[in-house]
Amino acid sequence: MIYSKQVMSSQLYTTFPHDSLQQASQKMHLKEIRHLVVLDEDQKLVGLISDRDLLRGFASNKTHSPVSEFMSWPIKTVNEQDPISKVIDIIQSNKISALIVLNDFNIPAGIITTDDLLLNFLDVLNKDEDLLSKLLPKFKS
């Protein structure tokens, strides 16, 4: 069984609720990422902002607005020990592109994005050609 901890990116890039959308956009661009974890001054998780959230703000000419106006909250989380099937279910049923992985102390330990899931799936397929041959007919129909 594959667990959240095995798939997550443990490098979390953060921003603060009072940072502007423009500042958040610059961080995402520099790090080549699509999500920032939003933490308050006490390093407590308060939200998640995605590139789509930024686009919404930019489209309404609010580039200097605070991240807090456009971030997602409450955000979906899983534990490091949760099976990847739970992660996929949460992402699919909530139509989201990322969720935060918490450790046993409820502290953010990582992030799982749809890209992480796809890359992990591709890695499994590349290692198991029998599985690939079994799945291909399903994708063709």
C-alpha cells in the first residue's frame, strides 16, 4: 500500500495572509510551483492559495489585495499515514488540485498535488510493464 508520506512533496513554500497577491505570484514564479501554504504569524496553517486563486484576483484587478481575500479555507488535509486512495478520493470528490499532509502533531509536513499523483502513477507504470499493458485497453475505450 502507498501512503501519503511516500507521495508528498515535503518542501512547503509559504506566504502570509497579509501578503499581496503580487508577492504570492512572485514566490510561485521563482519556485516554479502552483500552490503556497498560507501561515499566520504563529506558523499556524490558515489556508492555501493556488495559481487559479491568483488568476481570479488578477482578473478583477486586485493584485495588491491580501492573499487572505483569495485563499482557500478551510482546506482539506490528510495524515502522513493515510493511504493514497484516501488522498485521491478527497481530491476527486472535492474537485481540488492539492491538499496538505499533516504529521501526527497536526503540523504541515508536506503537500500532495495532482501533479505529484500523476508523476507517481507514471513511475509505477514505468516499473511495471504488465500493469501498463492491463491498463491501456481501459484508457482506449
